[in-house]
Amino acid sequence: ARGLVVPLVYNNGGYDNIEVIRMLDGVVDIYLPDFKYQEGALAAKYSSGAAGYPEAAAETIKEMHRQVGELQVDSRGVAGRGLIIRHLVMPGNIAGTDRFVNWVAAELTPATRVNLMAQYHPEHKAFDHPEISRRITTQEWEQARSWAKAAGLTQIDL
């Protein structure tokens, strides 16, 4: 009776069936996907054989962007509609952060909200792979931030 209006947020790993995302058109207000890897062979190696992840994530995130566009916030800074893409920076650029930020700028818009995350922490089977068995370095984090700025992204949450 007092007009409670809350946005519907769809939080996912980015590896969705495109038809499901299309069915959500007009239902979801805020999409919050991850975009984890830019290279299929690395997705397959580190994420249970998910070789098709980069292509699937790119397709579904583009559809999400088509539906809700760039993030819109009210005068209090509260999000009401749009897309926020999370990307975890990994050691040795395993996640392809340089390619990810350029993809966002070219395939979506430079004003797309991106949350670059520095909190990678190796667990469980990560220790079977020396290249990802460590946290990222300060230099790797600074490089990721530099790539985002060089790509022209203007809405970066760090």
C-alpha cells in the first residue's frame, strides 16, 4: 500500500543458456553476471571442462545489456536497473583481464559498470596448478586497473 518497489536482481556466473536469458526480458531489473575467462582452453582447465564458457558468457551478457542497458542509480546512489559485470583478476592474467576490458568497451559500451575484483584466493584444486596457487600481486592489480582505464571504461568499481 505504501509503494514498496524493489528491483529484481539476477546474480549468476555468466554461464547461462541464452534462451533462459531471453525469457527473462522484462522481468529482471538488474543483471549481475561474472565474466571469468576470455579463453576457452583456460576455462576448461580451471573450471571443470567449461571450454565454451567465454562464448556463452559473451552472448548472454550482451543479451543482458540489450535488455537493461547501463546501470541506472537514483539520487541516493541506489541501483534500480542495468548491468554490473564482475571480473576476478587472476594471477598471470589467467582470466584475460586485458581482453575482457577491451571486449566490454567494444561490444557493450565504455560506460558499462564493471566490478574488477582483486580478492582471488587459491583454494582446493587451485593448488594442483602452480600458476594459480597464489594471490595476485600488487603489480598485477595495478596492471588490471591500467588496462581498464586504457580501454576507456568509465564505470569501474575497484
